[in-house]
Amino acid sequence: MSKSIFYHAGCPVCVSAEHDIINLVGAQHVEVVHLGDDRQRIDEAERAGVKSVPALVTPNGNVLHINFGASLVDVRG
């Protein structure tokens, strides 16, 4: 993985964190995944170690959970 992946669910906390992450690392270095719109990627996020969103998965596979917005259980519904 050459880019970080930012997973979120579209809540205000997530959208704010998305803007901050893009401003910090640059849009070319991060793939943004809205799990509310792209529900088939919830399993992928879970396999990567994401427990809640917003979360950033780094190219090394580290998961950075940011300002708790919702658990993946809640996102899954």
C-alpha cells in the first residue's frame, strides 16, 4: 500500500477529520473511503484493524483512530 487510507462514515466528526488529514498529508497521499457510501469496504477496514471511524491506516499498516465518531459495529448497522 503506497497511500494511507482514511475510513469514515460521513458524520461531522469524520468530515472534519477528513479535511484535516488531507490538509496535513495532501490529497495525493490519502485514499478517502466513506463507509456509508461504500459499504462493501467495511470488511476491508475491519481486516486492517479499524475499530471505529474516523481512522487512518498508514502505508505500514498502522491504524490511527481519530476522535471517536462511531464504532464499525454501528457503521455496519
